[in-house]
Amino acid sequence: MTDENGATHQLLDEDSMRRLADIAPDPMRAHALVDQILAEVRDVEQRAV
């Protein structure tokens, strides 16, 4: 998604990511990766403020 200033933003659907992780060949690893992705996104958001 691009805002009115031309900055690009990615939208993440945590519920869908969790459901996909549930059915992954290695669900524990998949959930760990989702956790890492979401933590990184939160860090980036906090640095942007």
C-alpha cells in the first residue's frame, strides 16, 4: 500500500500467518518465524516514530 506521501507500507495479517504456520510441515519453526517477522515489524514501527 502506498500512502499520500508516496511511502510504501506492507500490511500483515497475523491471524492468517498463524493459520498458515499451523499447517506448515514444521509448525513450531513456522510460528517462530512468524514471531520474528512480527517482532521486526514492531521494531521498525517504533524506530519510525
